Amino acid sequence: MNEYIHQLRHNREFRATELLKSSLDNQGVKVKTLGGNFLKEIALLQNRTRGPLFELMAEVMIVKAFNLSEFNRQAVFITPFGVRRFDLYVKSGGIAFEVKSGYARLRSFTRKQIQKDRYLLENDETVKRVIWVCFRGATAPLLNALMGSGPEPNIECFDIAIDQMEADYDKDRQVIRI
């Protein structure tokens, strides 16, 4: 797992973009003439491929941590606020997982997710727990929003923060903060 995380960190440094630029240069294509949008699109594509990789990594961790044998991917629930899609759902335990592969921030989209999560926790008997897994960390405002205030149900969060892991993987490190 540590080696896998190490490889993901290298991806984060836009190695794919650099490889493509080098390949184009070797073919005689001047990257600077392609414009900034081309390189932005490459970076966006690379970032979009991370999501499924982190979901797979979360799947492995969640299955091991919760000793699961059965779960659903991409579970869909209907709320008055719109459709809520979870990355993983354990029907037998009523546990829904949201995986955040990038640095998780409190934005309008995540606020809507939290609103839907709270609705489901309060009104849908099949959803007993909602757990967010944040691989690259989460902001304090997001963590506070997940905690809720007053009688609102809490949304659990595992802030793994792989960006804070050091390169020396032989040392024991506590990287999961709850």
C-alpha cells in the first residue's frame, strides 16, 4: 500500500504531463505553440483518472477496516434536494462512503452533498452512517460542516492526508486522523 501511495504522489507532480511534453518535443512539436489550454486539459484528464484510483484504494481499505465481504459501488439515493450518489454502500450495515481524492474543501457542491447526507441519516432507515474518506486532507470548515451543530447527525470523516506522509516509508506514521 505504501508503494502505491508513493506512486500516486509522483503522479501528483504531473509526471504524465511532463512525459507528454517530452514526447511531443521529441517528435518536433513545439509544446509552447500548443497553448496553455492543451496542457490544462492534460492535467485535468490526469486529475480525473485519480478519482477511480482513490476509490479503488478506499475500497481496499474500507473492506479491510470494516471486515466486509459485500458492498455496492455507486449507490444512488433520492432526496428532496436531488440525487445523492455514494462511492460505496454497505447495505447490511447501512453505511454509505464518500471518497474525496483531492484536497476536500467546503464549497457549494460539498454543502449540497452534506445536506443530502443529513437528510438520508434522518429520514432513510437504510442509511445509518455516512463516512467521508479524504485522501489528500480536508479543510477545517469542511470538517466543521460534517460535524454539524446542535441536533444534526454527524457525518464521520477519515482525513488520511497522504500529502503529509514523508518519503521514508520504513518509519511508523499515524496518517489517519478522526
